[in-house]
Amino acid sequence: MTLTETKVKRDSMEKQSSSPLTKYTEFRHYTPKSLEEIPQVKKLDPEQRFEMKVVSRVLPFKVNQYVLNELIDWDNIPADPIFQLTFPQKGMLKDADFNAVADMLRNNAPSEELKKKVHEIRYTLNPHPADQMQLNVPKVNGERLPGVQHKYKETALFFPTSGQTCHAYCTFCFRWAQFVGINELKFASKEASQLVEYLRQHKEVSDILFTGGDPMVMKTRVFNRYLEPFLQSDLDHVQTIRIGTKAVAYWPQRFVTDSDADEFLRTIEKLVSNGKHVAIMGHYNHWVELETPIAREAIRRIRDTGAQIRTQSPLIRHINDDPEVWETMWRNQVRYGLIPYYMFVERDTGARNYFEVPLVEAWDIFRKAWMKVSGLGRTVRGPSMSASPGKVEVQGVTEVRGEKVIVLRFIQGRNPDWVERPFFAKYDQKASWLDQLQPAFNENKFFYEEEFEQVQAKAMAKAG
Ligand SMILES: *Cc1c(COP(=O)(O)O)cnc(C)c1O
Ligand code: SF4
């Protein structure tokens, strides 16, 4: 079906007002201020509501009515994965921090004092992991481009200014520093023209990845300003346009019933017919997000444009730390025409203690799910850590000459030459990030470490 036909079909569906596709045409969201106005929250007990209020002062909180009504099973609270994914939980803060904020709220502490405390706690949560700020901000004609991150030669990341929010927030998100108003840490970009200028000067870039927040919060009119330059011949070398988005799960209406949904899909169609590969990097954390009629319709309409959808998600305690969840998710993604791409390890930031899964367990979950899907689902790689030296995949646990080891490899490296060289860490059942691993065989350093330190020092000096 072409887009026009899709539109006709949609228009006729809109006439049936009970259609599941047109139930939520008006986007309505809730923030910490309106948390207690949520009908389902009103029914929770006062203690639980207070806990959520406390945590939402520190970590970002935002949901919308689609997530509330269609994705969360309110008969399964607090265990429901999407509830865990979007609602603040007591365990996400250290007891001392939780109690400090709770006391201040109970005693109606002056708002300045509360703000100061919250700010303090946030800064202890490592808001910018993996040196993103210092190491990866490039320059064009001597000027820094804070909206661009260029770490791996082929792929530049772009954070459009107007895409720094999302249709709902994930409680585990490492982008949280951008949402809670720590302005000096915010990656923001002034203009699409700067991006274009940078790309013109960097012919090695074959992929541009729009990310955020969520770039799909932008109106099509705004997003078009960033996308249309890729129709021009001076950006011929940029073959792939990737759009990282969670809207496919949190607000699939963006691709179906929003007033500018069709216009966005037409832009994608145009890019595709101009020879670009357009990849929607869909962020799905759990298979339930794929199963509503509107989520399926969004997938169908995106694929109709000639774009691909590749999928990625971190592995997160309380949300998807179960091989069956991944198996079902990958299996259904393949069935609906999506391409499983990455399983990430939860980053070293935010409410990490609550969400982290040790590397060895992560590998076990990955393997148990991977072994159950056919080869078409095995396009997925992981579990992968986006660490400062590169993307490091846990390949498995084995024994080499009597020593139990964890086998690792770079999928991406700050130096491309590091990729695909297996290396070994001492077996460690608790380690949950690269920096907690020690080299195996009593070696001092991993093979890349010395060079990485030099690269890092050089980049620091350059960033000034
Ligand atoms: C993951 C990532 C990319 C894209 O890497 P691919 O392996 O091509 O998906 C680009 N830049 C950064 C900083 C990344 O973390
Ligand atoms: S949608 Fe993406 S950027 Fe937004 S909160 Fe979730 S993980 Fe973070």
C-alpha cells in the first residue's frame, strides 16, 4: 500500500470513533507536578504515592495517557515492567538521599534548600558517563559544535536543540541530565546549517544519527529543516540517515494520527527515493510495546516508506532481565519486519544500583534468548557497553589454560584497529561495567589501554 492509500484507509478508520488507532489523538502528558492527578495513581496507597513524589524530585518523570492506559498493567503494580520503566521507585535513590528529600518535603522545607539538595544528589549520579562532554565534541571552522558528537569515523551523532525531550521518560535513562535542567551539561545545537557545514568537511561520515532526547518530539516542519539538506548532492557521502527514537513505543501516534505524521513519512519517502538508506533506530524495552494496534500500524507505515526499523534496548533489572522477554521481543520484531540490532548494558549513571545487571548475568540472558531465535533474529549484538574506549561486547565466559575468563571484543573502538580482537578479563561475577574488570592472566593492562590513555590526553588538550 502506498502512503496515499494508507491515508485513505486511515481517514475511513477515523470515522469509526472507537478505533484503537484514533483513541489518543491529543497528546497529554504528566510531570512531577501533575503526578498525583493521574487517575491510576490516585488509587495507589498514600505511602507509595509519597515515595514516587520524592524520587521524581531528583530523577526525570514524564508519562502520557497512551503509556498509562495501554502499556501498563495496573493490576500488576509495582512489578509491571512498563510501570518500572516510567514511574519513579524508592529503590532508585540511596536511602540517605531518599530520606533527606523525604524529610524536606514532609517539613515543607524552603524551595531553595530543596533545590540545592536535589542538585547535590544529581551531581553524585554521574550525569555524563564515558566522557561524552570532553572527548567527542567536534569543531567547525574553529567553533565548537555542542550538538554534534563524532567518536567513530563513519558515524556522527546529532542532537537537535528541539529534540531534547521525549514523549515519556525512562527511569533508567542516561540522558537524564539533559532533562532535569542542568544547563551547563546540556548538549544543544544552534543550527542545522552548522551540521551541514561540518558534514561537508567530513567526507568520511557515511552515517548521520539523529538522537536526543527523542528527535521525533519535533514537529515535522522543524525536523524537515534538518532532514532536507540530505537531499542535496553536497551531502552525497552521507548514505544512511538514522533516527533514534522511542516514539515507536511511547507515542506511535507520531507516525499514524498526529496531524503531521503523513508529512514526516513523505520526507522519509523522499530521502529513500533519493538513494538514502533511512533507518529508524527503534527503542523497544519490552515486547508489550510492540503489541498494541497503533504500535503495529506505526511499524507498517514506516516500513511502507522504504525505511528500515532496527531495534535496540538496554538490559535492565526489573524491566527486561529475563531471557523469555528478549526471546519474545526479538521473535516478534522479526515477524513484524524489524531488525534486532543491539542489546546494551545499562550505563554507569543515574539510578544505576537499581537497574544494573552484572556482565556475566547479562551474557547469560543474551545467550539464552539468542539460542531460541532463528538466524534472522541473530542480527542482534550484545550485551554491549558503550564505554569511553569504544563499544565493548561481552562474548562469553570460558576457561583458558585453567583460568576462568570473560571474553570481550570491541564492536567499535576509538581506534578502529581495536575491533574484532578478542581479549580476556578475569572472571568476575559481580562486575557490571568495563572499568570493574581486570585483565586475565595477571597482565597489567588490557591491550588498548596505553594507547587509549594517549588518545584521551590528546583529545583533552585539543578540547581545551
Ligand atoms: C553506538 C555509537 C555509534 C554508532 O555505532 P554503530 O555500531 O555504527 O551503530 C556512533 N557513535 C557513538 C558515540 C556511539 O556510541
Ligand atoms: S526515550 Fe530515550 S532519551 Fe528519552 S528517556 Fe527514554 S531512553 Fe532516555
